[in-house]
Amino acid sequence: MSAETIHEPRYSEEIVPFLAGDGRALHLVHLRGLKKADKGPVVLVHGAGVRGNIFRAPVRQTVVDALIEDGYDVWLENWRASMDVEPGEWTLDQAAVLDHPPAIRTVVEKTGADKVKAIIHCQGSTSFTMAAVAGLLPQVDLIITNAVSLHPVVPATAKLKLHYAVPLVAQLTPFLDPQWAYGGPTRTARMLTRVVQATHHECENLVCRWTSFTYGTGFPVLWRHENLNARTHDWLQHEFGPVPFSFFRQMDACVRAGHLVPVEGFRALPEDLGEREPETDARFVFFAGEQNQCFLAESQRRSFEHLEHFHPGRHALHMLPGYGHLDVFMGKHASQDVFPLILSELDRPVLH
């Protein structure tokens, strides 16, 4: 981890509320740069237990900065897994059917754009991809997805943890929360913090160590420490919140099946959506950190090959050497190694 010069963002932000399909209050954060955004809207979708702010780590240039400077109209979606909305149990199905479609409709209504592009990460990726391949996001013509999409593949030790540890711990608490590092509200929370302290010694940041306990079995799981500057490693202490076991139970079923598995019985989500031809014309661009210890890079390769089977030559896959999971966006060199690839794919015409 190293220090670097951080520049203040040159944009304003506006909170744009919208209602999920079940009436839950969610919101978008609209970020406007100093110059006119002439390339259309891009929606960024965060993963589980974080928030849209995860795309704005204290680095020299964030992906938000890069997008705005390149002329895009940037929107951060805070769906039901966000720290910034009322917490509760959730599944990928709920996000796919109830959250992402009204979020995209809101962006279309506010901008007047016919098409929207999306940059999606982790469980934002899985749930958004579920919605797209089920035909629920016809306005989205390009999807840049990081870490995992339709085919979750995890390390063998993480698979065992999902199969055996999740059911046991779920009997004690309905969710996990890395903020318990600062003092858990229950006996179970305090006990789990002691487990984290006893089993994770990769750094002095207890929230960082808690995230590794929560999301897998690596040391660490969500990034490579050498890819983070010191300020980002400190900042991330406040960027992780509760994650319900309703999600982990679904992910266990998905890992067992080898593809995403709907669990809610929504008619809008075909049960075989991870195997059938997608009901979307969107072009997918898959990004995978080769050192990802949360979801192996094979996850994205399988989803790329699956979609290429139906539309050969349409999609793209980028394997990122030296990167893990979230450092793809918050790494100190991501502005040089990753963001140019993202901008290049966004600028490429989508042929129908």
C-alpha cells in the first residue's frame, strides 16, 4: 500500500429516489460533470453489503472520474443490498425483478435517452444479469460486468464454507456485518469478531479482515493489498455493511448448480435462465481479475462462452493479471490498467 496525490472530484451530485416493485424506497445518485455529457447515461451497480459510493475510492482517478471526463452521464444505483437504504433480507431474484428495472426506467425518464449502458459488479452483476437475460431490461444495450455474472465458481474451501458453515451460523444470526469490528450488538456478533481476530492476520484493519471472513476464505478475499493505497485501505472500513443469509443460501444453491438459480418463484425469471438463450440484444463485456479469491476468473469465462454460443463474436472477455475482486475499481493503478479498457468497450458501437 502506498500514498498518492488525491484530487477532489469535479462534479455535482443529486439524489434521485425511486420505488422498487414492492414499494421499497431506493435511490440513484446522479453525478454531473462540468462539461456536457454527450455520450449518454451509464448506470453503475454495486455489489452486496456496500453502496454506490464503492466506485469512488480515494484514488488519483476513480472510474466515475474517468467516465465523466470521457463524456458520460453517470448514475449510481443503490439497490436493496445497499448500506444506504433500509436493511432487510433480500435475494438476487428480488433485485432482478423489483429493483433494476425501475432504476433503469427512472434513468430513461430523467434523461430522455433511448438506451442505457451499465457497469455492474459482483451481486449487482448477478442480479442485473438475471434481469437482462430474462428480458426485463430492454433499454440496456451494453453491459460491462465484473467478477461474476451467470456462472459463479468459487474456491474449493469457499464452497465448503457455503455448504456447511452458512447453515450453522445462520441459526445464530440472520446476517453478517463487517461493522461488528467496532463492537457487535449481540453475543453472536462479538463471538464472530473473535473468530475473525483468531483466523485472519493479513493486516491491522479489522473491517478488512471481517470482509474476508464474510465473503470467502482468502487472506484477503476482495482485493490484493499491494493494489490498494493506504488511504483506500483505511477508507474501506466505512464502506461495508450487513449482508443477509438469504443471499448466502441462494448463492450456495447457485454454486451447487453451476449457474444462477432463481429461488423466489417470480414468473418473470425462467428457472433455467442460466442455461437458455438470453432474451436480450445487449452486448456483454466480461472483466475478471485473474487473482480473484471471491469468485474465480473461471466464473466470467464460463458466462462469456455461454453467451458466445448463442451470438458468436458479439461479446468480449478481459482477464486482468495481478487483480482480484474490487481492486479492479479501487486499485491505485486501475486508472491505467483497467479504466482505458472500460472506456474503449463503452465507446465501441453496439451492433444489433
